[in-house]
Amino acid sequence: MIRGKQVSRTKVLLVGSGAREHALADALIAGGAELYAYMQLINPGIKRIAKRFAIGKADDTVAAVKFAKDNSAEIAVIGPEAPLAAGIVDELEKAGVKCVGPARKHAQLETSKSFARELVKKYGIEGSPEFAVFTKGNIGGARVFIERLNSGSGCVIKPDGLTGGKGVKVYGEHLHSDEEAFEYCNELLEVHDAVVIEEKLEGEEFSLQTLTDGNGGFLYFPAVQDHKRAFNGDTGPNTGGVGSYSDANLLLPFLTVADIEAAKKITEKVAAAIRKELGEAYKGVMYGGFMKTARGIKLLEYNARFGDPEAMNVLPLLKTNFVEICKALVEGTLAKLNAEFEKKATVCKYVVPEGYPDNPVTGRIDVPTVEKDFIKALAYYAAVEEKDDGIYTTKSRGVAFVGISDTMAAAEKIAEEAASMVKGNVYHRKDIGTLQLVQKRVEHMRQLMTAEGGRLRPLYAPKAGPMRIAALMSGTGSNLRKILELQRQREDLFRVVMIFTDTADENACNARRIAEEHKIPYYCYDIKRYYLEKGKSDRKDMRVREEYDAETATLLKMHEIDVVALCGYMSIITKPVIGQFLTINVHPADLRIKDESGRRKYAGCIGADCVKMARTNGETEIRSTTHIVTDEVDAGQVLMVSLPVKLPPNNNCDGDDLPHRYQEKLKEEGDWLVYPETIKALAEGRFAVDEKNVIFLDGRPTPEWSEMSR
Ligand code: AMP
Ligand code: GLY
């Protein structure tokens, strides 16, 4: 399946001996590598294609490094997590072998769940469930935390260390009372330093495997869904994963492009956060375990390696030479490489020993092959032993078969046919990749979204007539003009029914002119004069401001206003207005960007200063944001974010007028599109709010979901 031009034979060390490594070995050989395999067990598939192999413990870094040196390996690809946790990358790199895999300290992303969760929290990255970390020292607090979570959606208890995903217990599935959950924490603390307790999420899981070079380059593999439960119909104990599928459009049937984008964004932010936190960039695989929930994409965990079985779905789809990908990764040039995948569906089914995972029985198996049985599936050996009289299973997964075809149904058939030809004391899940099971997942997601939808209250509920808008302005009113342009096409949907200004300076303010042109009632209530009449020479006294706004509010009520739209309004707006009227604004910066303490970086910043600041902060693009107005400046919930305006690279020959030029450009390409679009969506009743004041657009939470599309 793997194409790519042959390169001079690069000597590659491959560490690991499972089916994932067998798939990696195939991809490396197809890319023209000379393969040196360091394995814990002899994988018959890898053995056949490797130039040489050595047997040793997965975490014996000394033996692995010696084997690499003896064979002058140039690059090493690390399959499993155990050698990463043992620091194999650190040792190999010391010996001059560049690695596709993270250093030990970076591998903490997988090996320590508390590290990963704390990192995501510290850097304000979205997608984390509520969680807390407990040790023997503070375990008392866990009881209250468990009770609180269990009175909601439930809790999940995770040991803070490597357990092959098997130490995780979920309330309602493995744990049935607060007491049982608390007891399990204590049990875990006998062997682990800490436990992570987190909010139980509900949704559909998917794996997004990514390669990153530590230099801003990311290569995303197609999304895959794994199956953890041992038996058909998602029953039975949890396993390392007994099968998986991916779809021909490189999405999953329950995912949208926006879902994948959200997961990618999380991965990129986590990579940036690790670099800041540890002083050095992460390189290798970042395999995110995500869950699509009714409240957006959530992060379950990261692994520092490819998934098993997920690697077997995606590696055979690569059209780009995998050795070149590995080279680009170690050289930090991944961004230049435009990796391509075959647009095919894949289904992987694992054949495992009878009794797996709890009481597996081992024995000889007959594995079908292309040559003698004409199977169409790819076959990857996992934990088997090759003896003189054939292949024997061990206590873990045996052989994986991957069907690849234009449709999932066809891919499933190919995998199923091969899996059912294995003779011996084994079983496999017949339902993975079947239309029936895939539809069950889609239906599950639909139900969750509908239930969530039922909990939401519309931000503005459409009624018989158009939504009534009051425009408050102090300047040129260019945003208002754009809103009025859209109104001309959609008078049924919304109407600006009054224009209000706080300044009598008609040289600076176009309010009267716009009102007259459009025959809209116009009010001018000069705020400077208002303060003077109250005997105040400056405009700091907030009580006066509130009195002024109370009078404004009376006017708004008179006009039966639904929404107050600020269109370049220079006064701070207070409770009497914002407490009674949904008030919105557009801000010439991306308000989603936060600093490390979670505050919006571009709040309070105006005009060209936003552009200046964005350049100082090293942003490569700018956007404008529509948001709800609250009593804290620019802190209200984000409604929509405009498409980006790319900034030119930072250099000295920009000229001083760059911020102004880009401010204008952002107005035209940002504000003028996103503000009318927001008003239209609002009038259509597409914005909603939940009990925690999270804003949803079309059933998806903002801000990370609401990027406007043209
Ligand atoms: P992990 O090793 O963190 O991926 O957890 C193993 C499995 O436990 C995941 O694949 C999920 O099925 C489940 N799980 C983990 N975290 C959560 C959570 N917060 N809510 C619901 N299920 C979870
Ligand atoms: N398929 C789950 C894992 O590789 O962790």
C-alpha cells in the first residue's frame, strides 16, 4: 500500500515487538529503510523483514543503545511507552542516534496523568474535564470531591502512572458508590504516588495521532476509533484495544471537520505549553485520546507513542515516504512536508487468545496468509511466539488484520474474512467496523447532542416580527452601515429601530446622518453635558454613569429593544442597560487568546494598538471578535470570531503605518463581516446559553467552535 520513491537505505532502529511495531516496520521498509529491530519477543513479521534483530527487555536502554551503535543506526523509531519512560531517547541521542520519540521528561505527558492535566490547566488550554490530584497527604479531600462529582455526571479514578489504560475505573461502570470510589483511591495509593480524580464525560472517543518535530511542524494522521471492550456489543472487560476503524474521508462518521480542528488546536497548544514548561520542545508522537461530547471536544489523555491498534489503520494509508517523514521529524522540517494519505476506509480486527484479557489460554494458531489463503487483509503479528511447529499465542493480543477499501463495509468484510480464518483457541470481535455498530455510535452522539440542546436557553428567541436592535455609537458608524446593508436583505429577520449617541459632536459622529439616511429614530444625549449638569468635571463617577444609563434604558424600553449593538460606542456601559438588555459589541482583536493566568490578552486594547500588541506578541494573524458586553471590559462571552488577517513577518522595513493599515484591513475583512453575521445568527435564534453561562452557536459551545466560515 505504501508508495514513495526509494531513498538511499537509511539505517533505522525500531524498538518494540507488537503489531504496532510490525506496521511501523512495514512502513519503514516501504520507505527504503534498512531495519534493525530491538524486540522483547521475536515478532515473526518483523524478523522476516529486518536486516538484523536483537532480543532484550523493553526498558533495557543499555542493550538497545549497544545494538543501535553496533549497527550504526542513524534514526530510531520507538514503538511502546516502556522504553520512553525508561529514557531510551535520552540515551540514544547521547550516542548520536536521532529519535522519533520524546525524551524521558517529555514522555511524562503519557507517563504522568497529573503532569498532563496540570499542564493543560496551567496554560488555560480548553477541553479538560474538572479534575483534582490526590496523594496520601491530602486524600481526605477526595471524599468530598468524589461526592460532588457523583452527584453530577460521576467520577473517573486514574492512577498517576503507566498501567496500560487498565487502572482507570469509571463510576457507574466499575465503581458503584462514593465509598467504593474512595476505597479504590486508597488502594491505588498503596502502589502509586498520586491519583487523579476527574469528572466523568459522556460521548464518543477518538484517537488523533500526530507527529511533531519540536519546531512548529505537525503531521496529523486520520482520526481512528479504537474498541476497548473485549466482546461484541461493547461488553466485557477493558483491554488494550481489540479493533479500530477509520473512514475514507479521513474523518469518523460522528465527527466534523471542526471537531478535528478543535483536537488539533489542543494538541498544538499542549506542545507549546510543554516547551514553555520544560524549556525544550517535545518531539515524537503526540497521540491524543479525545472524546466528542455534547459540550465540545474533550481531552482524555495523551500518549507519547502511536496507538495499538490505531497505528495499523493509518500507517498503511501513507502515500508519503515514512522514512522521509522520520527524517523530517528529527531534522525539524516537518512543516515543509505535505504528507498525504490514501482516501480509504480501514478496519482492524485483533484475534486474541480465548479468555483474554483476564484468563488467556495460550496455544498454537494457524494464521492465514496472502500466499496460501489469498486473504486481502494486511496481517500484523502482536504478542506471539514462533516455534518450530508454528505460531503460538501468549497471554496478550495475537494477530491483527487490517482491511482497506473504498468503503467501511468493504474494509470490514476484508478484515472479518481474514480474522475468521485463524484456527486455534482464539476469538475476535465480529462487530467492529460494521454498519450496525458505527450507526450506534452516530446515534449515541445524536442523542447526547439533542439532550444537551434541550438544556440550552436561546440567547434570543425568534418571535413573530424582526429582532429589534438599538445601535449605540460615538464615531463614524462604519460597523452600523454594514449591519444596515445586511438588514436591507433580511428585514424580516432584524431591524435597527433606533440610533443613540453619547456625543453632540457631529464632526466626529455620523449618528444623525446615518439615522436620517435610513429614516431611523435618532437620539443624542451628550454625556459630557450630562456630567457637567451634575456638577462633575471628569467622567469617572460611576454613579452618574448609571443614572445616565438608567435614562438610556427607559428609552430602550420605549422602543421594545431586543438587542443593544454597540457600534463604536465610547462610553463604558453599566448595569441599567446591560442588566436588562442583551448587549453586544465587536472588538478588533482575537479575544480567545488568553495569558497564562487565563485573562484575555487583548481586552481593553483599542484600534491600531491591538495590531501593535499582536506583533509584539509574535502573532502571525489577527482576527476580530464579537462578544457579549458585561461590566468588565471585553470580558463577556465570545459569540463569533472573524476569519484571520495574516500579518506580514516581523522585520524592520514595515513602516510606521503598518498597524493602521492592518487595523483598516481587519475592519474590512473582520469586523464588517463578523458583526452582521453575528446579528443574523442571533436573530435566527442560533445562539444559546447554558446554566453555566457558556454560549453555544448551533449547539456547539463557543469560543472554540464559532469561527465564522464564509
Ligand atoms: P485513559 O487511560 O485516561 O485514556 O482512560 C482509559 C479509558 O477510560 C478511556 O479510553 C475512556 O474510555 C475512559 N475515561 C478516561 N477518562 C474519562 C473521563 N473523564 N470520562 C469518561 N471516561 C473516561
Ligand atoms: N489503543 C490504545 C492505546 O494504544 O493506548
